Amino acid sequence: MKINNFGTHRINPYKRQMNKLDELKKAEKPVDKVEISSTAKAMQQLSDVEQQRAKKVEELKIQVENGTYKPNPQEIAKSIANFYSKK
């Protein structure tokens, strides 16, 4: 008796076909794509108000670090009262 092509590759003759199907499935996956509109890009840019606010915060940080920051208690109380009365 003569036995040819003896090995594990003949045990599952459908393995090659399954591998080909897996490769096709991987190749068919859609590619995700993100597009940002010009309006959204403009919104991401810092506005003048944000730049002014950042500048003021930096000035206040320097004053606090130097010990020269003196808040006005009457203005703070008035601001708090106005905030809660506008409900």
C-alpha cells in the first residue's frame, strides 16, 4: 500500500476556502472618515472674549502670587445677590 500526501493539511480540506473568505471579509470593511465643517473649525478657534478672559485670568494669577490682589467685598456681595435673584 502506498500513501501519498500524508499530513495535517489534508485533515481539513475546507481550511483554505475559509481563510480566503476571512481575507475577503477583512478587505470589505469600510474605512471610517471624519470631516469637520468650516463652521466647526471656526468654532474651535479662540474668540476675542476667550482671549480677553484668559488675559484677565493671567493678570489675576500674577496679582494673587504677588499678594497685591485686593477683592472688593461689596462688589462680590452685589454680584452674588444679582446672580441668585435672576433665577
